[in-house]
Amino acid sequence: MQWMQEKHIQDVLNTGKFTSARLVKVLIEEEMGGVTYSIQYTTDSKETLERYYQEDAPRLREEGLRLFGDKMLAFRTELELISEY
């Protein structure tokens, strides 16, 4: 968690492809146990996101795998904002 807060999230933002990031705790209990967190990044377009996947994501993901191996689970879910109230 410390690495995420102090390094990884800032590294992702430093790519210049995201305008913000939110770190949240998942309140649903997982079958496997443990605490689950989610990071939500905001970008200006699908094209910018695709550029991130091509240009930056492999390097940043590799760092996490190198440091934590199978102790960390990472997956992507893409969301499209419909409206805010």
C-alpha cells in the first residue's frame, strides 16, 4: 500500500495521460479474504488510454510484478462516465 501511495500512483500520473486518481477501499468482503483496494484514474479520451496501454503500462506493471510477484493482483476495468449529479 505504501508503494502504491508514495510511488506507483504518482508514476502513472506523471505519464501525463491522466488528470486524476482516486484510491478507494472495497467494502465487499472477498472470498479469498484480505483487504482490497481500487485505483480509479481519469483520462480525457479512449485514445489517450490506449496510448497509455501501449507506451507506459507494460513498464509500470512490470515494476509491481517485480516487487510483489503473486502477492498483488492487478486487473483493468474501463468505465465511461455517463453523467454526474
